[in-house]
Amino acid sequence: MSMAGDEAGGGDGGRDDGRGQRVWHPVSMVPALTVVVDEQLAHSRTMLAKLEKARPTRPDAAVLDDATVSETRRVYGRMATDYRELFATQAQAWQAEAGLDVATRARVENFTARVDEHLVVLDAILALMDEVAPYTIEAVMGRSDLELGLEALLGYRPGPHQR
């Protein structure tokens, strides 16, 4: 579900009123925004599991192309920024509200925990793309036949190595 109009979802933890002022959601929106976070978290976990197949330390690692790595960085990097700037700051605003009843405060704390959990997954995706980037198909194809042959004989996975 994309509330910000971005491919990865992003969010709408606080809107801009057109004059550069943040418009915060009322605390009554916690359940609805928690559903958004949960759906996006499930999607991000699924994507991380798929991308793990390209982790260079795996003996059967899949090889991605530069475009996939670049687009994954762009989309999930934007989502992580949105979560930090919108969802996390919205959660902080709700946490700072005085007079919340126990049930509402518990829903806010759950929302905050889910946002934090999603940020961990998003950061893991971005870190994995940093790890995978030197091993893309373009990087492998840029190596000479001699380099690739030596790497195969020495048991290296194609990619950057200490020289």
C-alpha cells in the first residue's frame, strides 16, 4: 500500500500542508497506520529473504545485475528515509501526547516497535545490497578471462579481492 505515491510504499506519518508545515495524524489513526506498517514489513521481509540468495558468502549465491542492485537501493533507501522522517517522528509525537489512556498508549508503543522493526529490515536490505554490489554480473563480466580462471582454480567467488 503506497500512501506517499512511491513504488516502495514509503508512508504518510505526517503530511505537509503545502506551506512546509507538518500536519500530524490524530492518535485515532494508530490502528490504520499499524496495518500499513505491518503490510510493508511483511513485504520487506519477503524481499530480504529473496535477496539473501545473492549474498556473496553463499556457495550457491545468485548473481544480480547492476540495475537490480541500484533500483533496490533506491526504492528501499527511500522507504527507510520515509520511515525515519515520517513514521518514526509521528510515533514520537504520539508518545509525547499527554493524557493517553492505557490501551491507546499500548497501541502507540506497538506501532513504534513495528516501525523500529521495519527499519532494521530495511537497513538489512540496504547493507546486503552494499555487500552484493561488487559481485554483480557486470562486475564479473568486467574481469579478464585470466582473472576469472585463476579465481576458479583458487576457489574464489568472482568479485573484488585483495591483491
